[in-house]
Amino acid sequence: MGTEMASAGRRFRPFAFSGVQCLLSGLGLLPPSPRGPRELVVAGLDGEVLVERDERGIPWVHAHSMQDALFAQGYLHGLERGFQMDFARRAATGRLAEWFGRRALAHDRFMRRLNFRYWAEASVATWSDNTRRYLAAYARGVNLAFQTAPLPVEFRLLRSRPEPWRESDTNLLIFQFGWILNRAWLHKWARHQIGQDPEVRAWLLDPLPGPEAPTILPGPKASAEGLGGVGSNAWVVAGWRTELGASLLANDPHVAPTFPANWYLMMLEGGALHAFGATIPGAPGVVIGQNQEIAWGLTNLNADVFELVEIGLEEDGGRYSVQGRWHRLGVREERIRVRGGGEVVELCRDSHLGPVIAELSPRRVVALAWTGFEPQPAAQALLRLNLAHDWESFNLALAEWWVPAQNILYTDRSGHIGYVAAGRLPRRPEPVEGPMADGNARSSPWAGFWDWQAHPRLFDPPTGVIVAANNPPGGLEPVAGVHSLGFRAARIAERLAERPRHSVESLAAIFNDVRAEPLVAVRDRLLAAAGIPASWRPLLEAFDGEVTPDAVAPTLIYAFMLEVIPQKVRAALRRPFFGEQPGLALAFPRHFWWLLYERLAPAVLAFWEHLEVAAATWRAQERLTRDLGRDPAEWRWGRAHRLVWLHPFARVPLVRALFSRHPLPVAGDGNYTVCGALFEPNTDTPWPKETAVLPTLRAIFSPGQPEVPVAVVWPGQSGHPASPHSDDQVGAWQAGQLFPIGPGMEVGDWITMFPDRPPPWPLPPTGR
């Protein structure tokens, strides 16, 4: 590995990093960075497997069969991301209190109500025999790493070990991602909790004036309800619209900036499998990427696949009627082990429509219906997607992609492009008035599901481009949901329209676009207002709409917008989402500030005439002075808005220097800029604000063009906090740089896995 790559991340490490590293190494708590032995003899392999790595630690797996390739993938995931996988599994099943004590108990109690473990195990029955073999091979690889690799430092600090990985554990991750990525039920709960006052509803929940969000498909607008949403960007350009003459697909999913990375880049070759791109530790196959024939990218659809149902109970608290027939709530006794605190028994109740998640009174409860509460074949859909070779097989694979609902873009080596809204989309038996349905009048949650062939779908549009940035799908039957208000989608479409043909470089530049039109509109209103601080005017006049780290105007505009929020609206936003329960961030937010993410600037502009503009600017001036200093020149966006690493040990005093890095100045705001770095618009937290969502992967794919595919993953490949690959892509990510992946990689380091018996056929050539 070159010296430049080896030292790329070191400048981001805190001063105490080396001291903590030496201390933990001396105590035997920090093992060497995992790379695995040079040679392994493995029972059950079909043939020899070679794993090569490039200078960033990205592996290229060469195997004779698909089963062996997925075994090697499981081994690599378990080797480098074992703690991350176990943490995700525990979060999904409500077992974090075993590690973190009572502060995680509220999270665990709620997740036990959802009962993901039951559905994950039931989902195995949806798999074909081939899928079972592939998931079993992947799990064997994970467990080989768990059994033979040095125990990661997090396990040593917790005095714990990973339990064996089961095939159904991959399903757990699917349920967890489906839960985290869909926010429709959060908005329904918000309508129930804070949506009674007209002023609060107008600010936070009702449609806002302004242009309608651009839809992915032409046709009637989807029901976005004016709520707004956050998420990811993807766009695809047909071959006739590129300088190469080959189609290009770009994707940058926006998720929490966790350490280690959400993604693990790799290339998999074995049997019919020739796929590369971004994988998720815990799942076999490639989630975002390409094979030899097609490429695919994802953004969150956020369709309304939930129903909150209110159920009236009889006096005994368990019996209730549904359309004249009597039912009784099922009761599960969940035992939660608590570190340092014995065991807590949680009595979970289940209705005919779904688990009970809240109690409004002793005789009124709220149950949650979700398309996720049924056996899911999504793991099989992912593997079939990896093997798809054209538009027809792509659609066939996605017919089993039920949760999480996603916008999935497509292209192939012939230059065709396409789009499908994938996911299990329910039909309601009747319109629901208000945020909750009547559980005593509904015998089933849905009146069936949309036919897969009727899902929004687009193939080779005449424009030669498709943009999916969480904006409404559109189409003949619009998909209801919590869709973006469309600022990012409109900006991407504008950039794509600027030139007749695009290149890899021109698409990569769009990833880093930081223009925010809504902030320009607020700037113009402020400059026309009387009574604002004199020091603001030259800073606002100099603002060109680019939300760069050196710009001061974005800080002024956001500080003003937060201060101008009416007190009644602030009081609603401060209310606890589900009661004052700590440790629930993984299940749902604590308060309602997230309702303002994308709505903040449009709401301020809509109600401008009723706001105390000048007074709010002076309050913002005082707040910024208190939090960032007296000199407005120091209120740069990169100082006011910073990226902070998220890791369970990142705030633990004795070891946090190992699991975190210096706060990073970042461009963009996540709401209105393509380059997203979202923060919670909370008036109760000081400046600087911490980013909550980030484009942790940027990638461009082109089937049939081996020199094209490029990507960067934030912060790096490795989950070992002291590995040079844990943070060696941070600088490139900041600079907008992308690296070759797939056949364009230059590999060197290697591992060879040998079967414990000679294969019955000649080995395929390996290496380069």
C-alpha cells in the first residue's frame, strides 16, 4: 500500500489517538488489524478461492462457484465487520441492554414488541433450496471468522463474544433496515400527537404553497401531503446521452455517518455470480452495484406501508370486538437481560392487526400494521437481482423485494435505462380519516396489495435520463407516502439538462453540487427586511447560493429560520415522541424536530408576513455570538455544521479517541443541496450542529465498461479503529474524489482458501 494512502486518514485522528491505541494494545484489548491468514484450508469448499485486495482494502473474490464466493464474502464481513454485524443484530432483536445496561432498556422493550426475530425465522420458509444453500454458505463464512479471527476490540471492552451467525440473521437486518428507512408511521403518530392546533398543522403537516415536486414518472402527482422527506440521490443516463456511448448510473445513498461505514465495497466472482459494488455486512450479495450485464441503484421510496390502528378493549383489558366478533390480545413474555441489573420481563401484546406499540388509556391501545409483519423473501430477491441480466430478469427478481420499499434504477450494457418502484404496496379497504384507523371495525389491515405489474415503472424515456431523489414516483396510480418536496431532484435534473452528453466526470460533479435555492429565497427576503443586524447585509449579499464550508450566509440563514419559528410550534416540536424514554434513537426519534427538515425554509417563506423577522435575526445574532464567538467571520458553515462519527464507544471518555475523529467541516445542508449533510433543526441544541445523515457512498456504474465504475465510501473499508483503512477515504470523500472499483482495481494483497479435498473439476484461473 502506498504511503499516501496509508497516511490519508491520520490527519483526522485526535491527538490522544496514539496514546489510547498504545494503552489498549498493551492491555491486550486491541488486536492487530485483521487481514486473515495467507492460506486457509476450509471444509466444504467446491474449489480454491482467491481473495485479492487493492490499496484501500477492497477485496476481489475469485471462486469456482457462487456458493464459495458467498462463503468468502461472509468470511470477509465477519473478519472486518463482526462487531457491526452483532450490534445490528442486537438492535433488531432488542438485546442491547445485555451490553449497555439500563440506558438501552427502553429501546429493547420497544423492539421486543415488534418481534422481528419471529418474522426473520419465518421468512426462511420463503426461500428456494438454492437460496438456503447460499445463505448457509454465507453464514458458514461469517462463523469461520468469528471462530478463528482475533476478537475485535469492542467485544473485548464489553467482555463479550459474538454468537454464531444464523441464516435468519440476514433477515433480521432486512427488517431493521425496513423499519429505519420508512418514516410513514412517524408522520401518522405526529398527526395524532401534535396535529390538533391549526398553526402547528400549517407549519409541520399540511401542504405548503410552492411548486409541486417533480415526479420520477410523467403523470398525476403523488400524494406527498406536503410533508417532505430526506434520503438519497440516484440518476441514470442513457447511452445516447453520454460521451462514452454507454449508459451511466450514479447513486449516493444518504444514511447516518456511522463508524465503521454502512457499506463494504467488494467484487464477487463465482459460478454465475459476477457482481461488484456496495455490500452490507450481514447480507450476501451486492446491494448497490452491477454485474457484467446490468447495474442498479437505490433510493428510499418511503411508501405508506403502515397503519396505526386504535383498538377499544373491554374492561378486562384483553378482550375486544371486531365487526361483532370477539378477539383477545395475545400476550408474549419477553425476558430482557440487563447488564449489571439482572433481568426485566416485558409483557408484549399482539392484536389481529399487529403488535400493540402504545397505550392511550387502560382500555384504548394503539397497534401497528406493517407490510413487514409477514414472512419476507427479500434476501432471495437480492441474490436474484445480482444474477439478473436484462430488464425482464431485473423485474422478475424485484417482484420478491417487499421490504424496504425502494426506488430502484436500472441500466444495461446496451445502453437502456429504467426504473421500478419496488416493495409490497398495500391497498386500503377504505380511506382513513385522521391519523389512525378504527381497529374495532377492520378485520384485516389491507384489502390486498397492488399487482406487481401495476407498480410505477419506466423504461427508456425519451429524455434519456431518470432521476430518483426521494421525490414522488408519479404514474397512473400514485404511491402515497412521505416523499421529498423535490429540491434535490429538481437540481439534479437541471444539472443533467445543462449538456447534451455526459461523462463520468460531469456526473461525479453533481454529487458535490451545493446550491440551495430555498436559502437564496430566504436571503432575498432578509435583505428586503428592515431592522436586521448591519453586519449581516454584506455577508448575505455575497451569498451566491452555494452552501460551502467557507460561506457564512448559510449559518446566518439557518440560525434566523430556527429563531423565527413561533413559540407554539416550538412547544409542539419539543414534545417527547413516545414519552421521556432515553436510548430510543435506533427505534424512533425522541422529539418532533425532524418534521422541519425539508419544510423549514418553505414554511418560513409561506408565513413570512406573520413572523417577527427583525427580532428573530437579533436573537440569532445573540445565539451565534454565544455559541461560536463574537466575530461573524468565524461563523463559517464548516464550523457551524460539522460531521461527527457515530459509534457506540465514540463518547466513552477513556476510549473515545480511538473510535472517533476530529469533527469535519462539510458542505451542503441535506435538505436542499444534492450534496447532503443533514442536521436536526433543533433550537434547543447549541451551534455547531452535528450532521445526522450523510452520503456515505458515492458510486458510478456502467455495465460493459470495465474502466468506468468508480466509488468512494465514507470513512473507509475497515471496522478496526486503528487500521489505516478505517479512515483512508475521508480526505477523498471531502474532495469529491472517486476510485476505480471492480475490474479497474489494482490488486496486490491476497488470501487463498483451499478445499479439504481435491475438486472434481479443473480449477478456473485466478489472479490477474
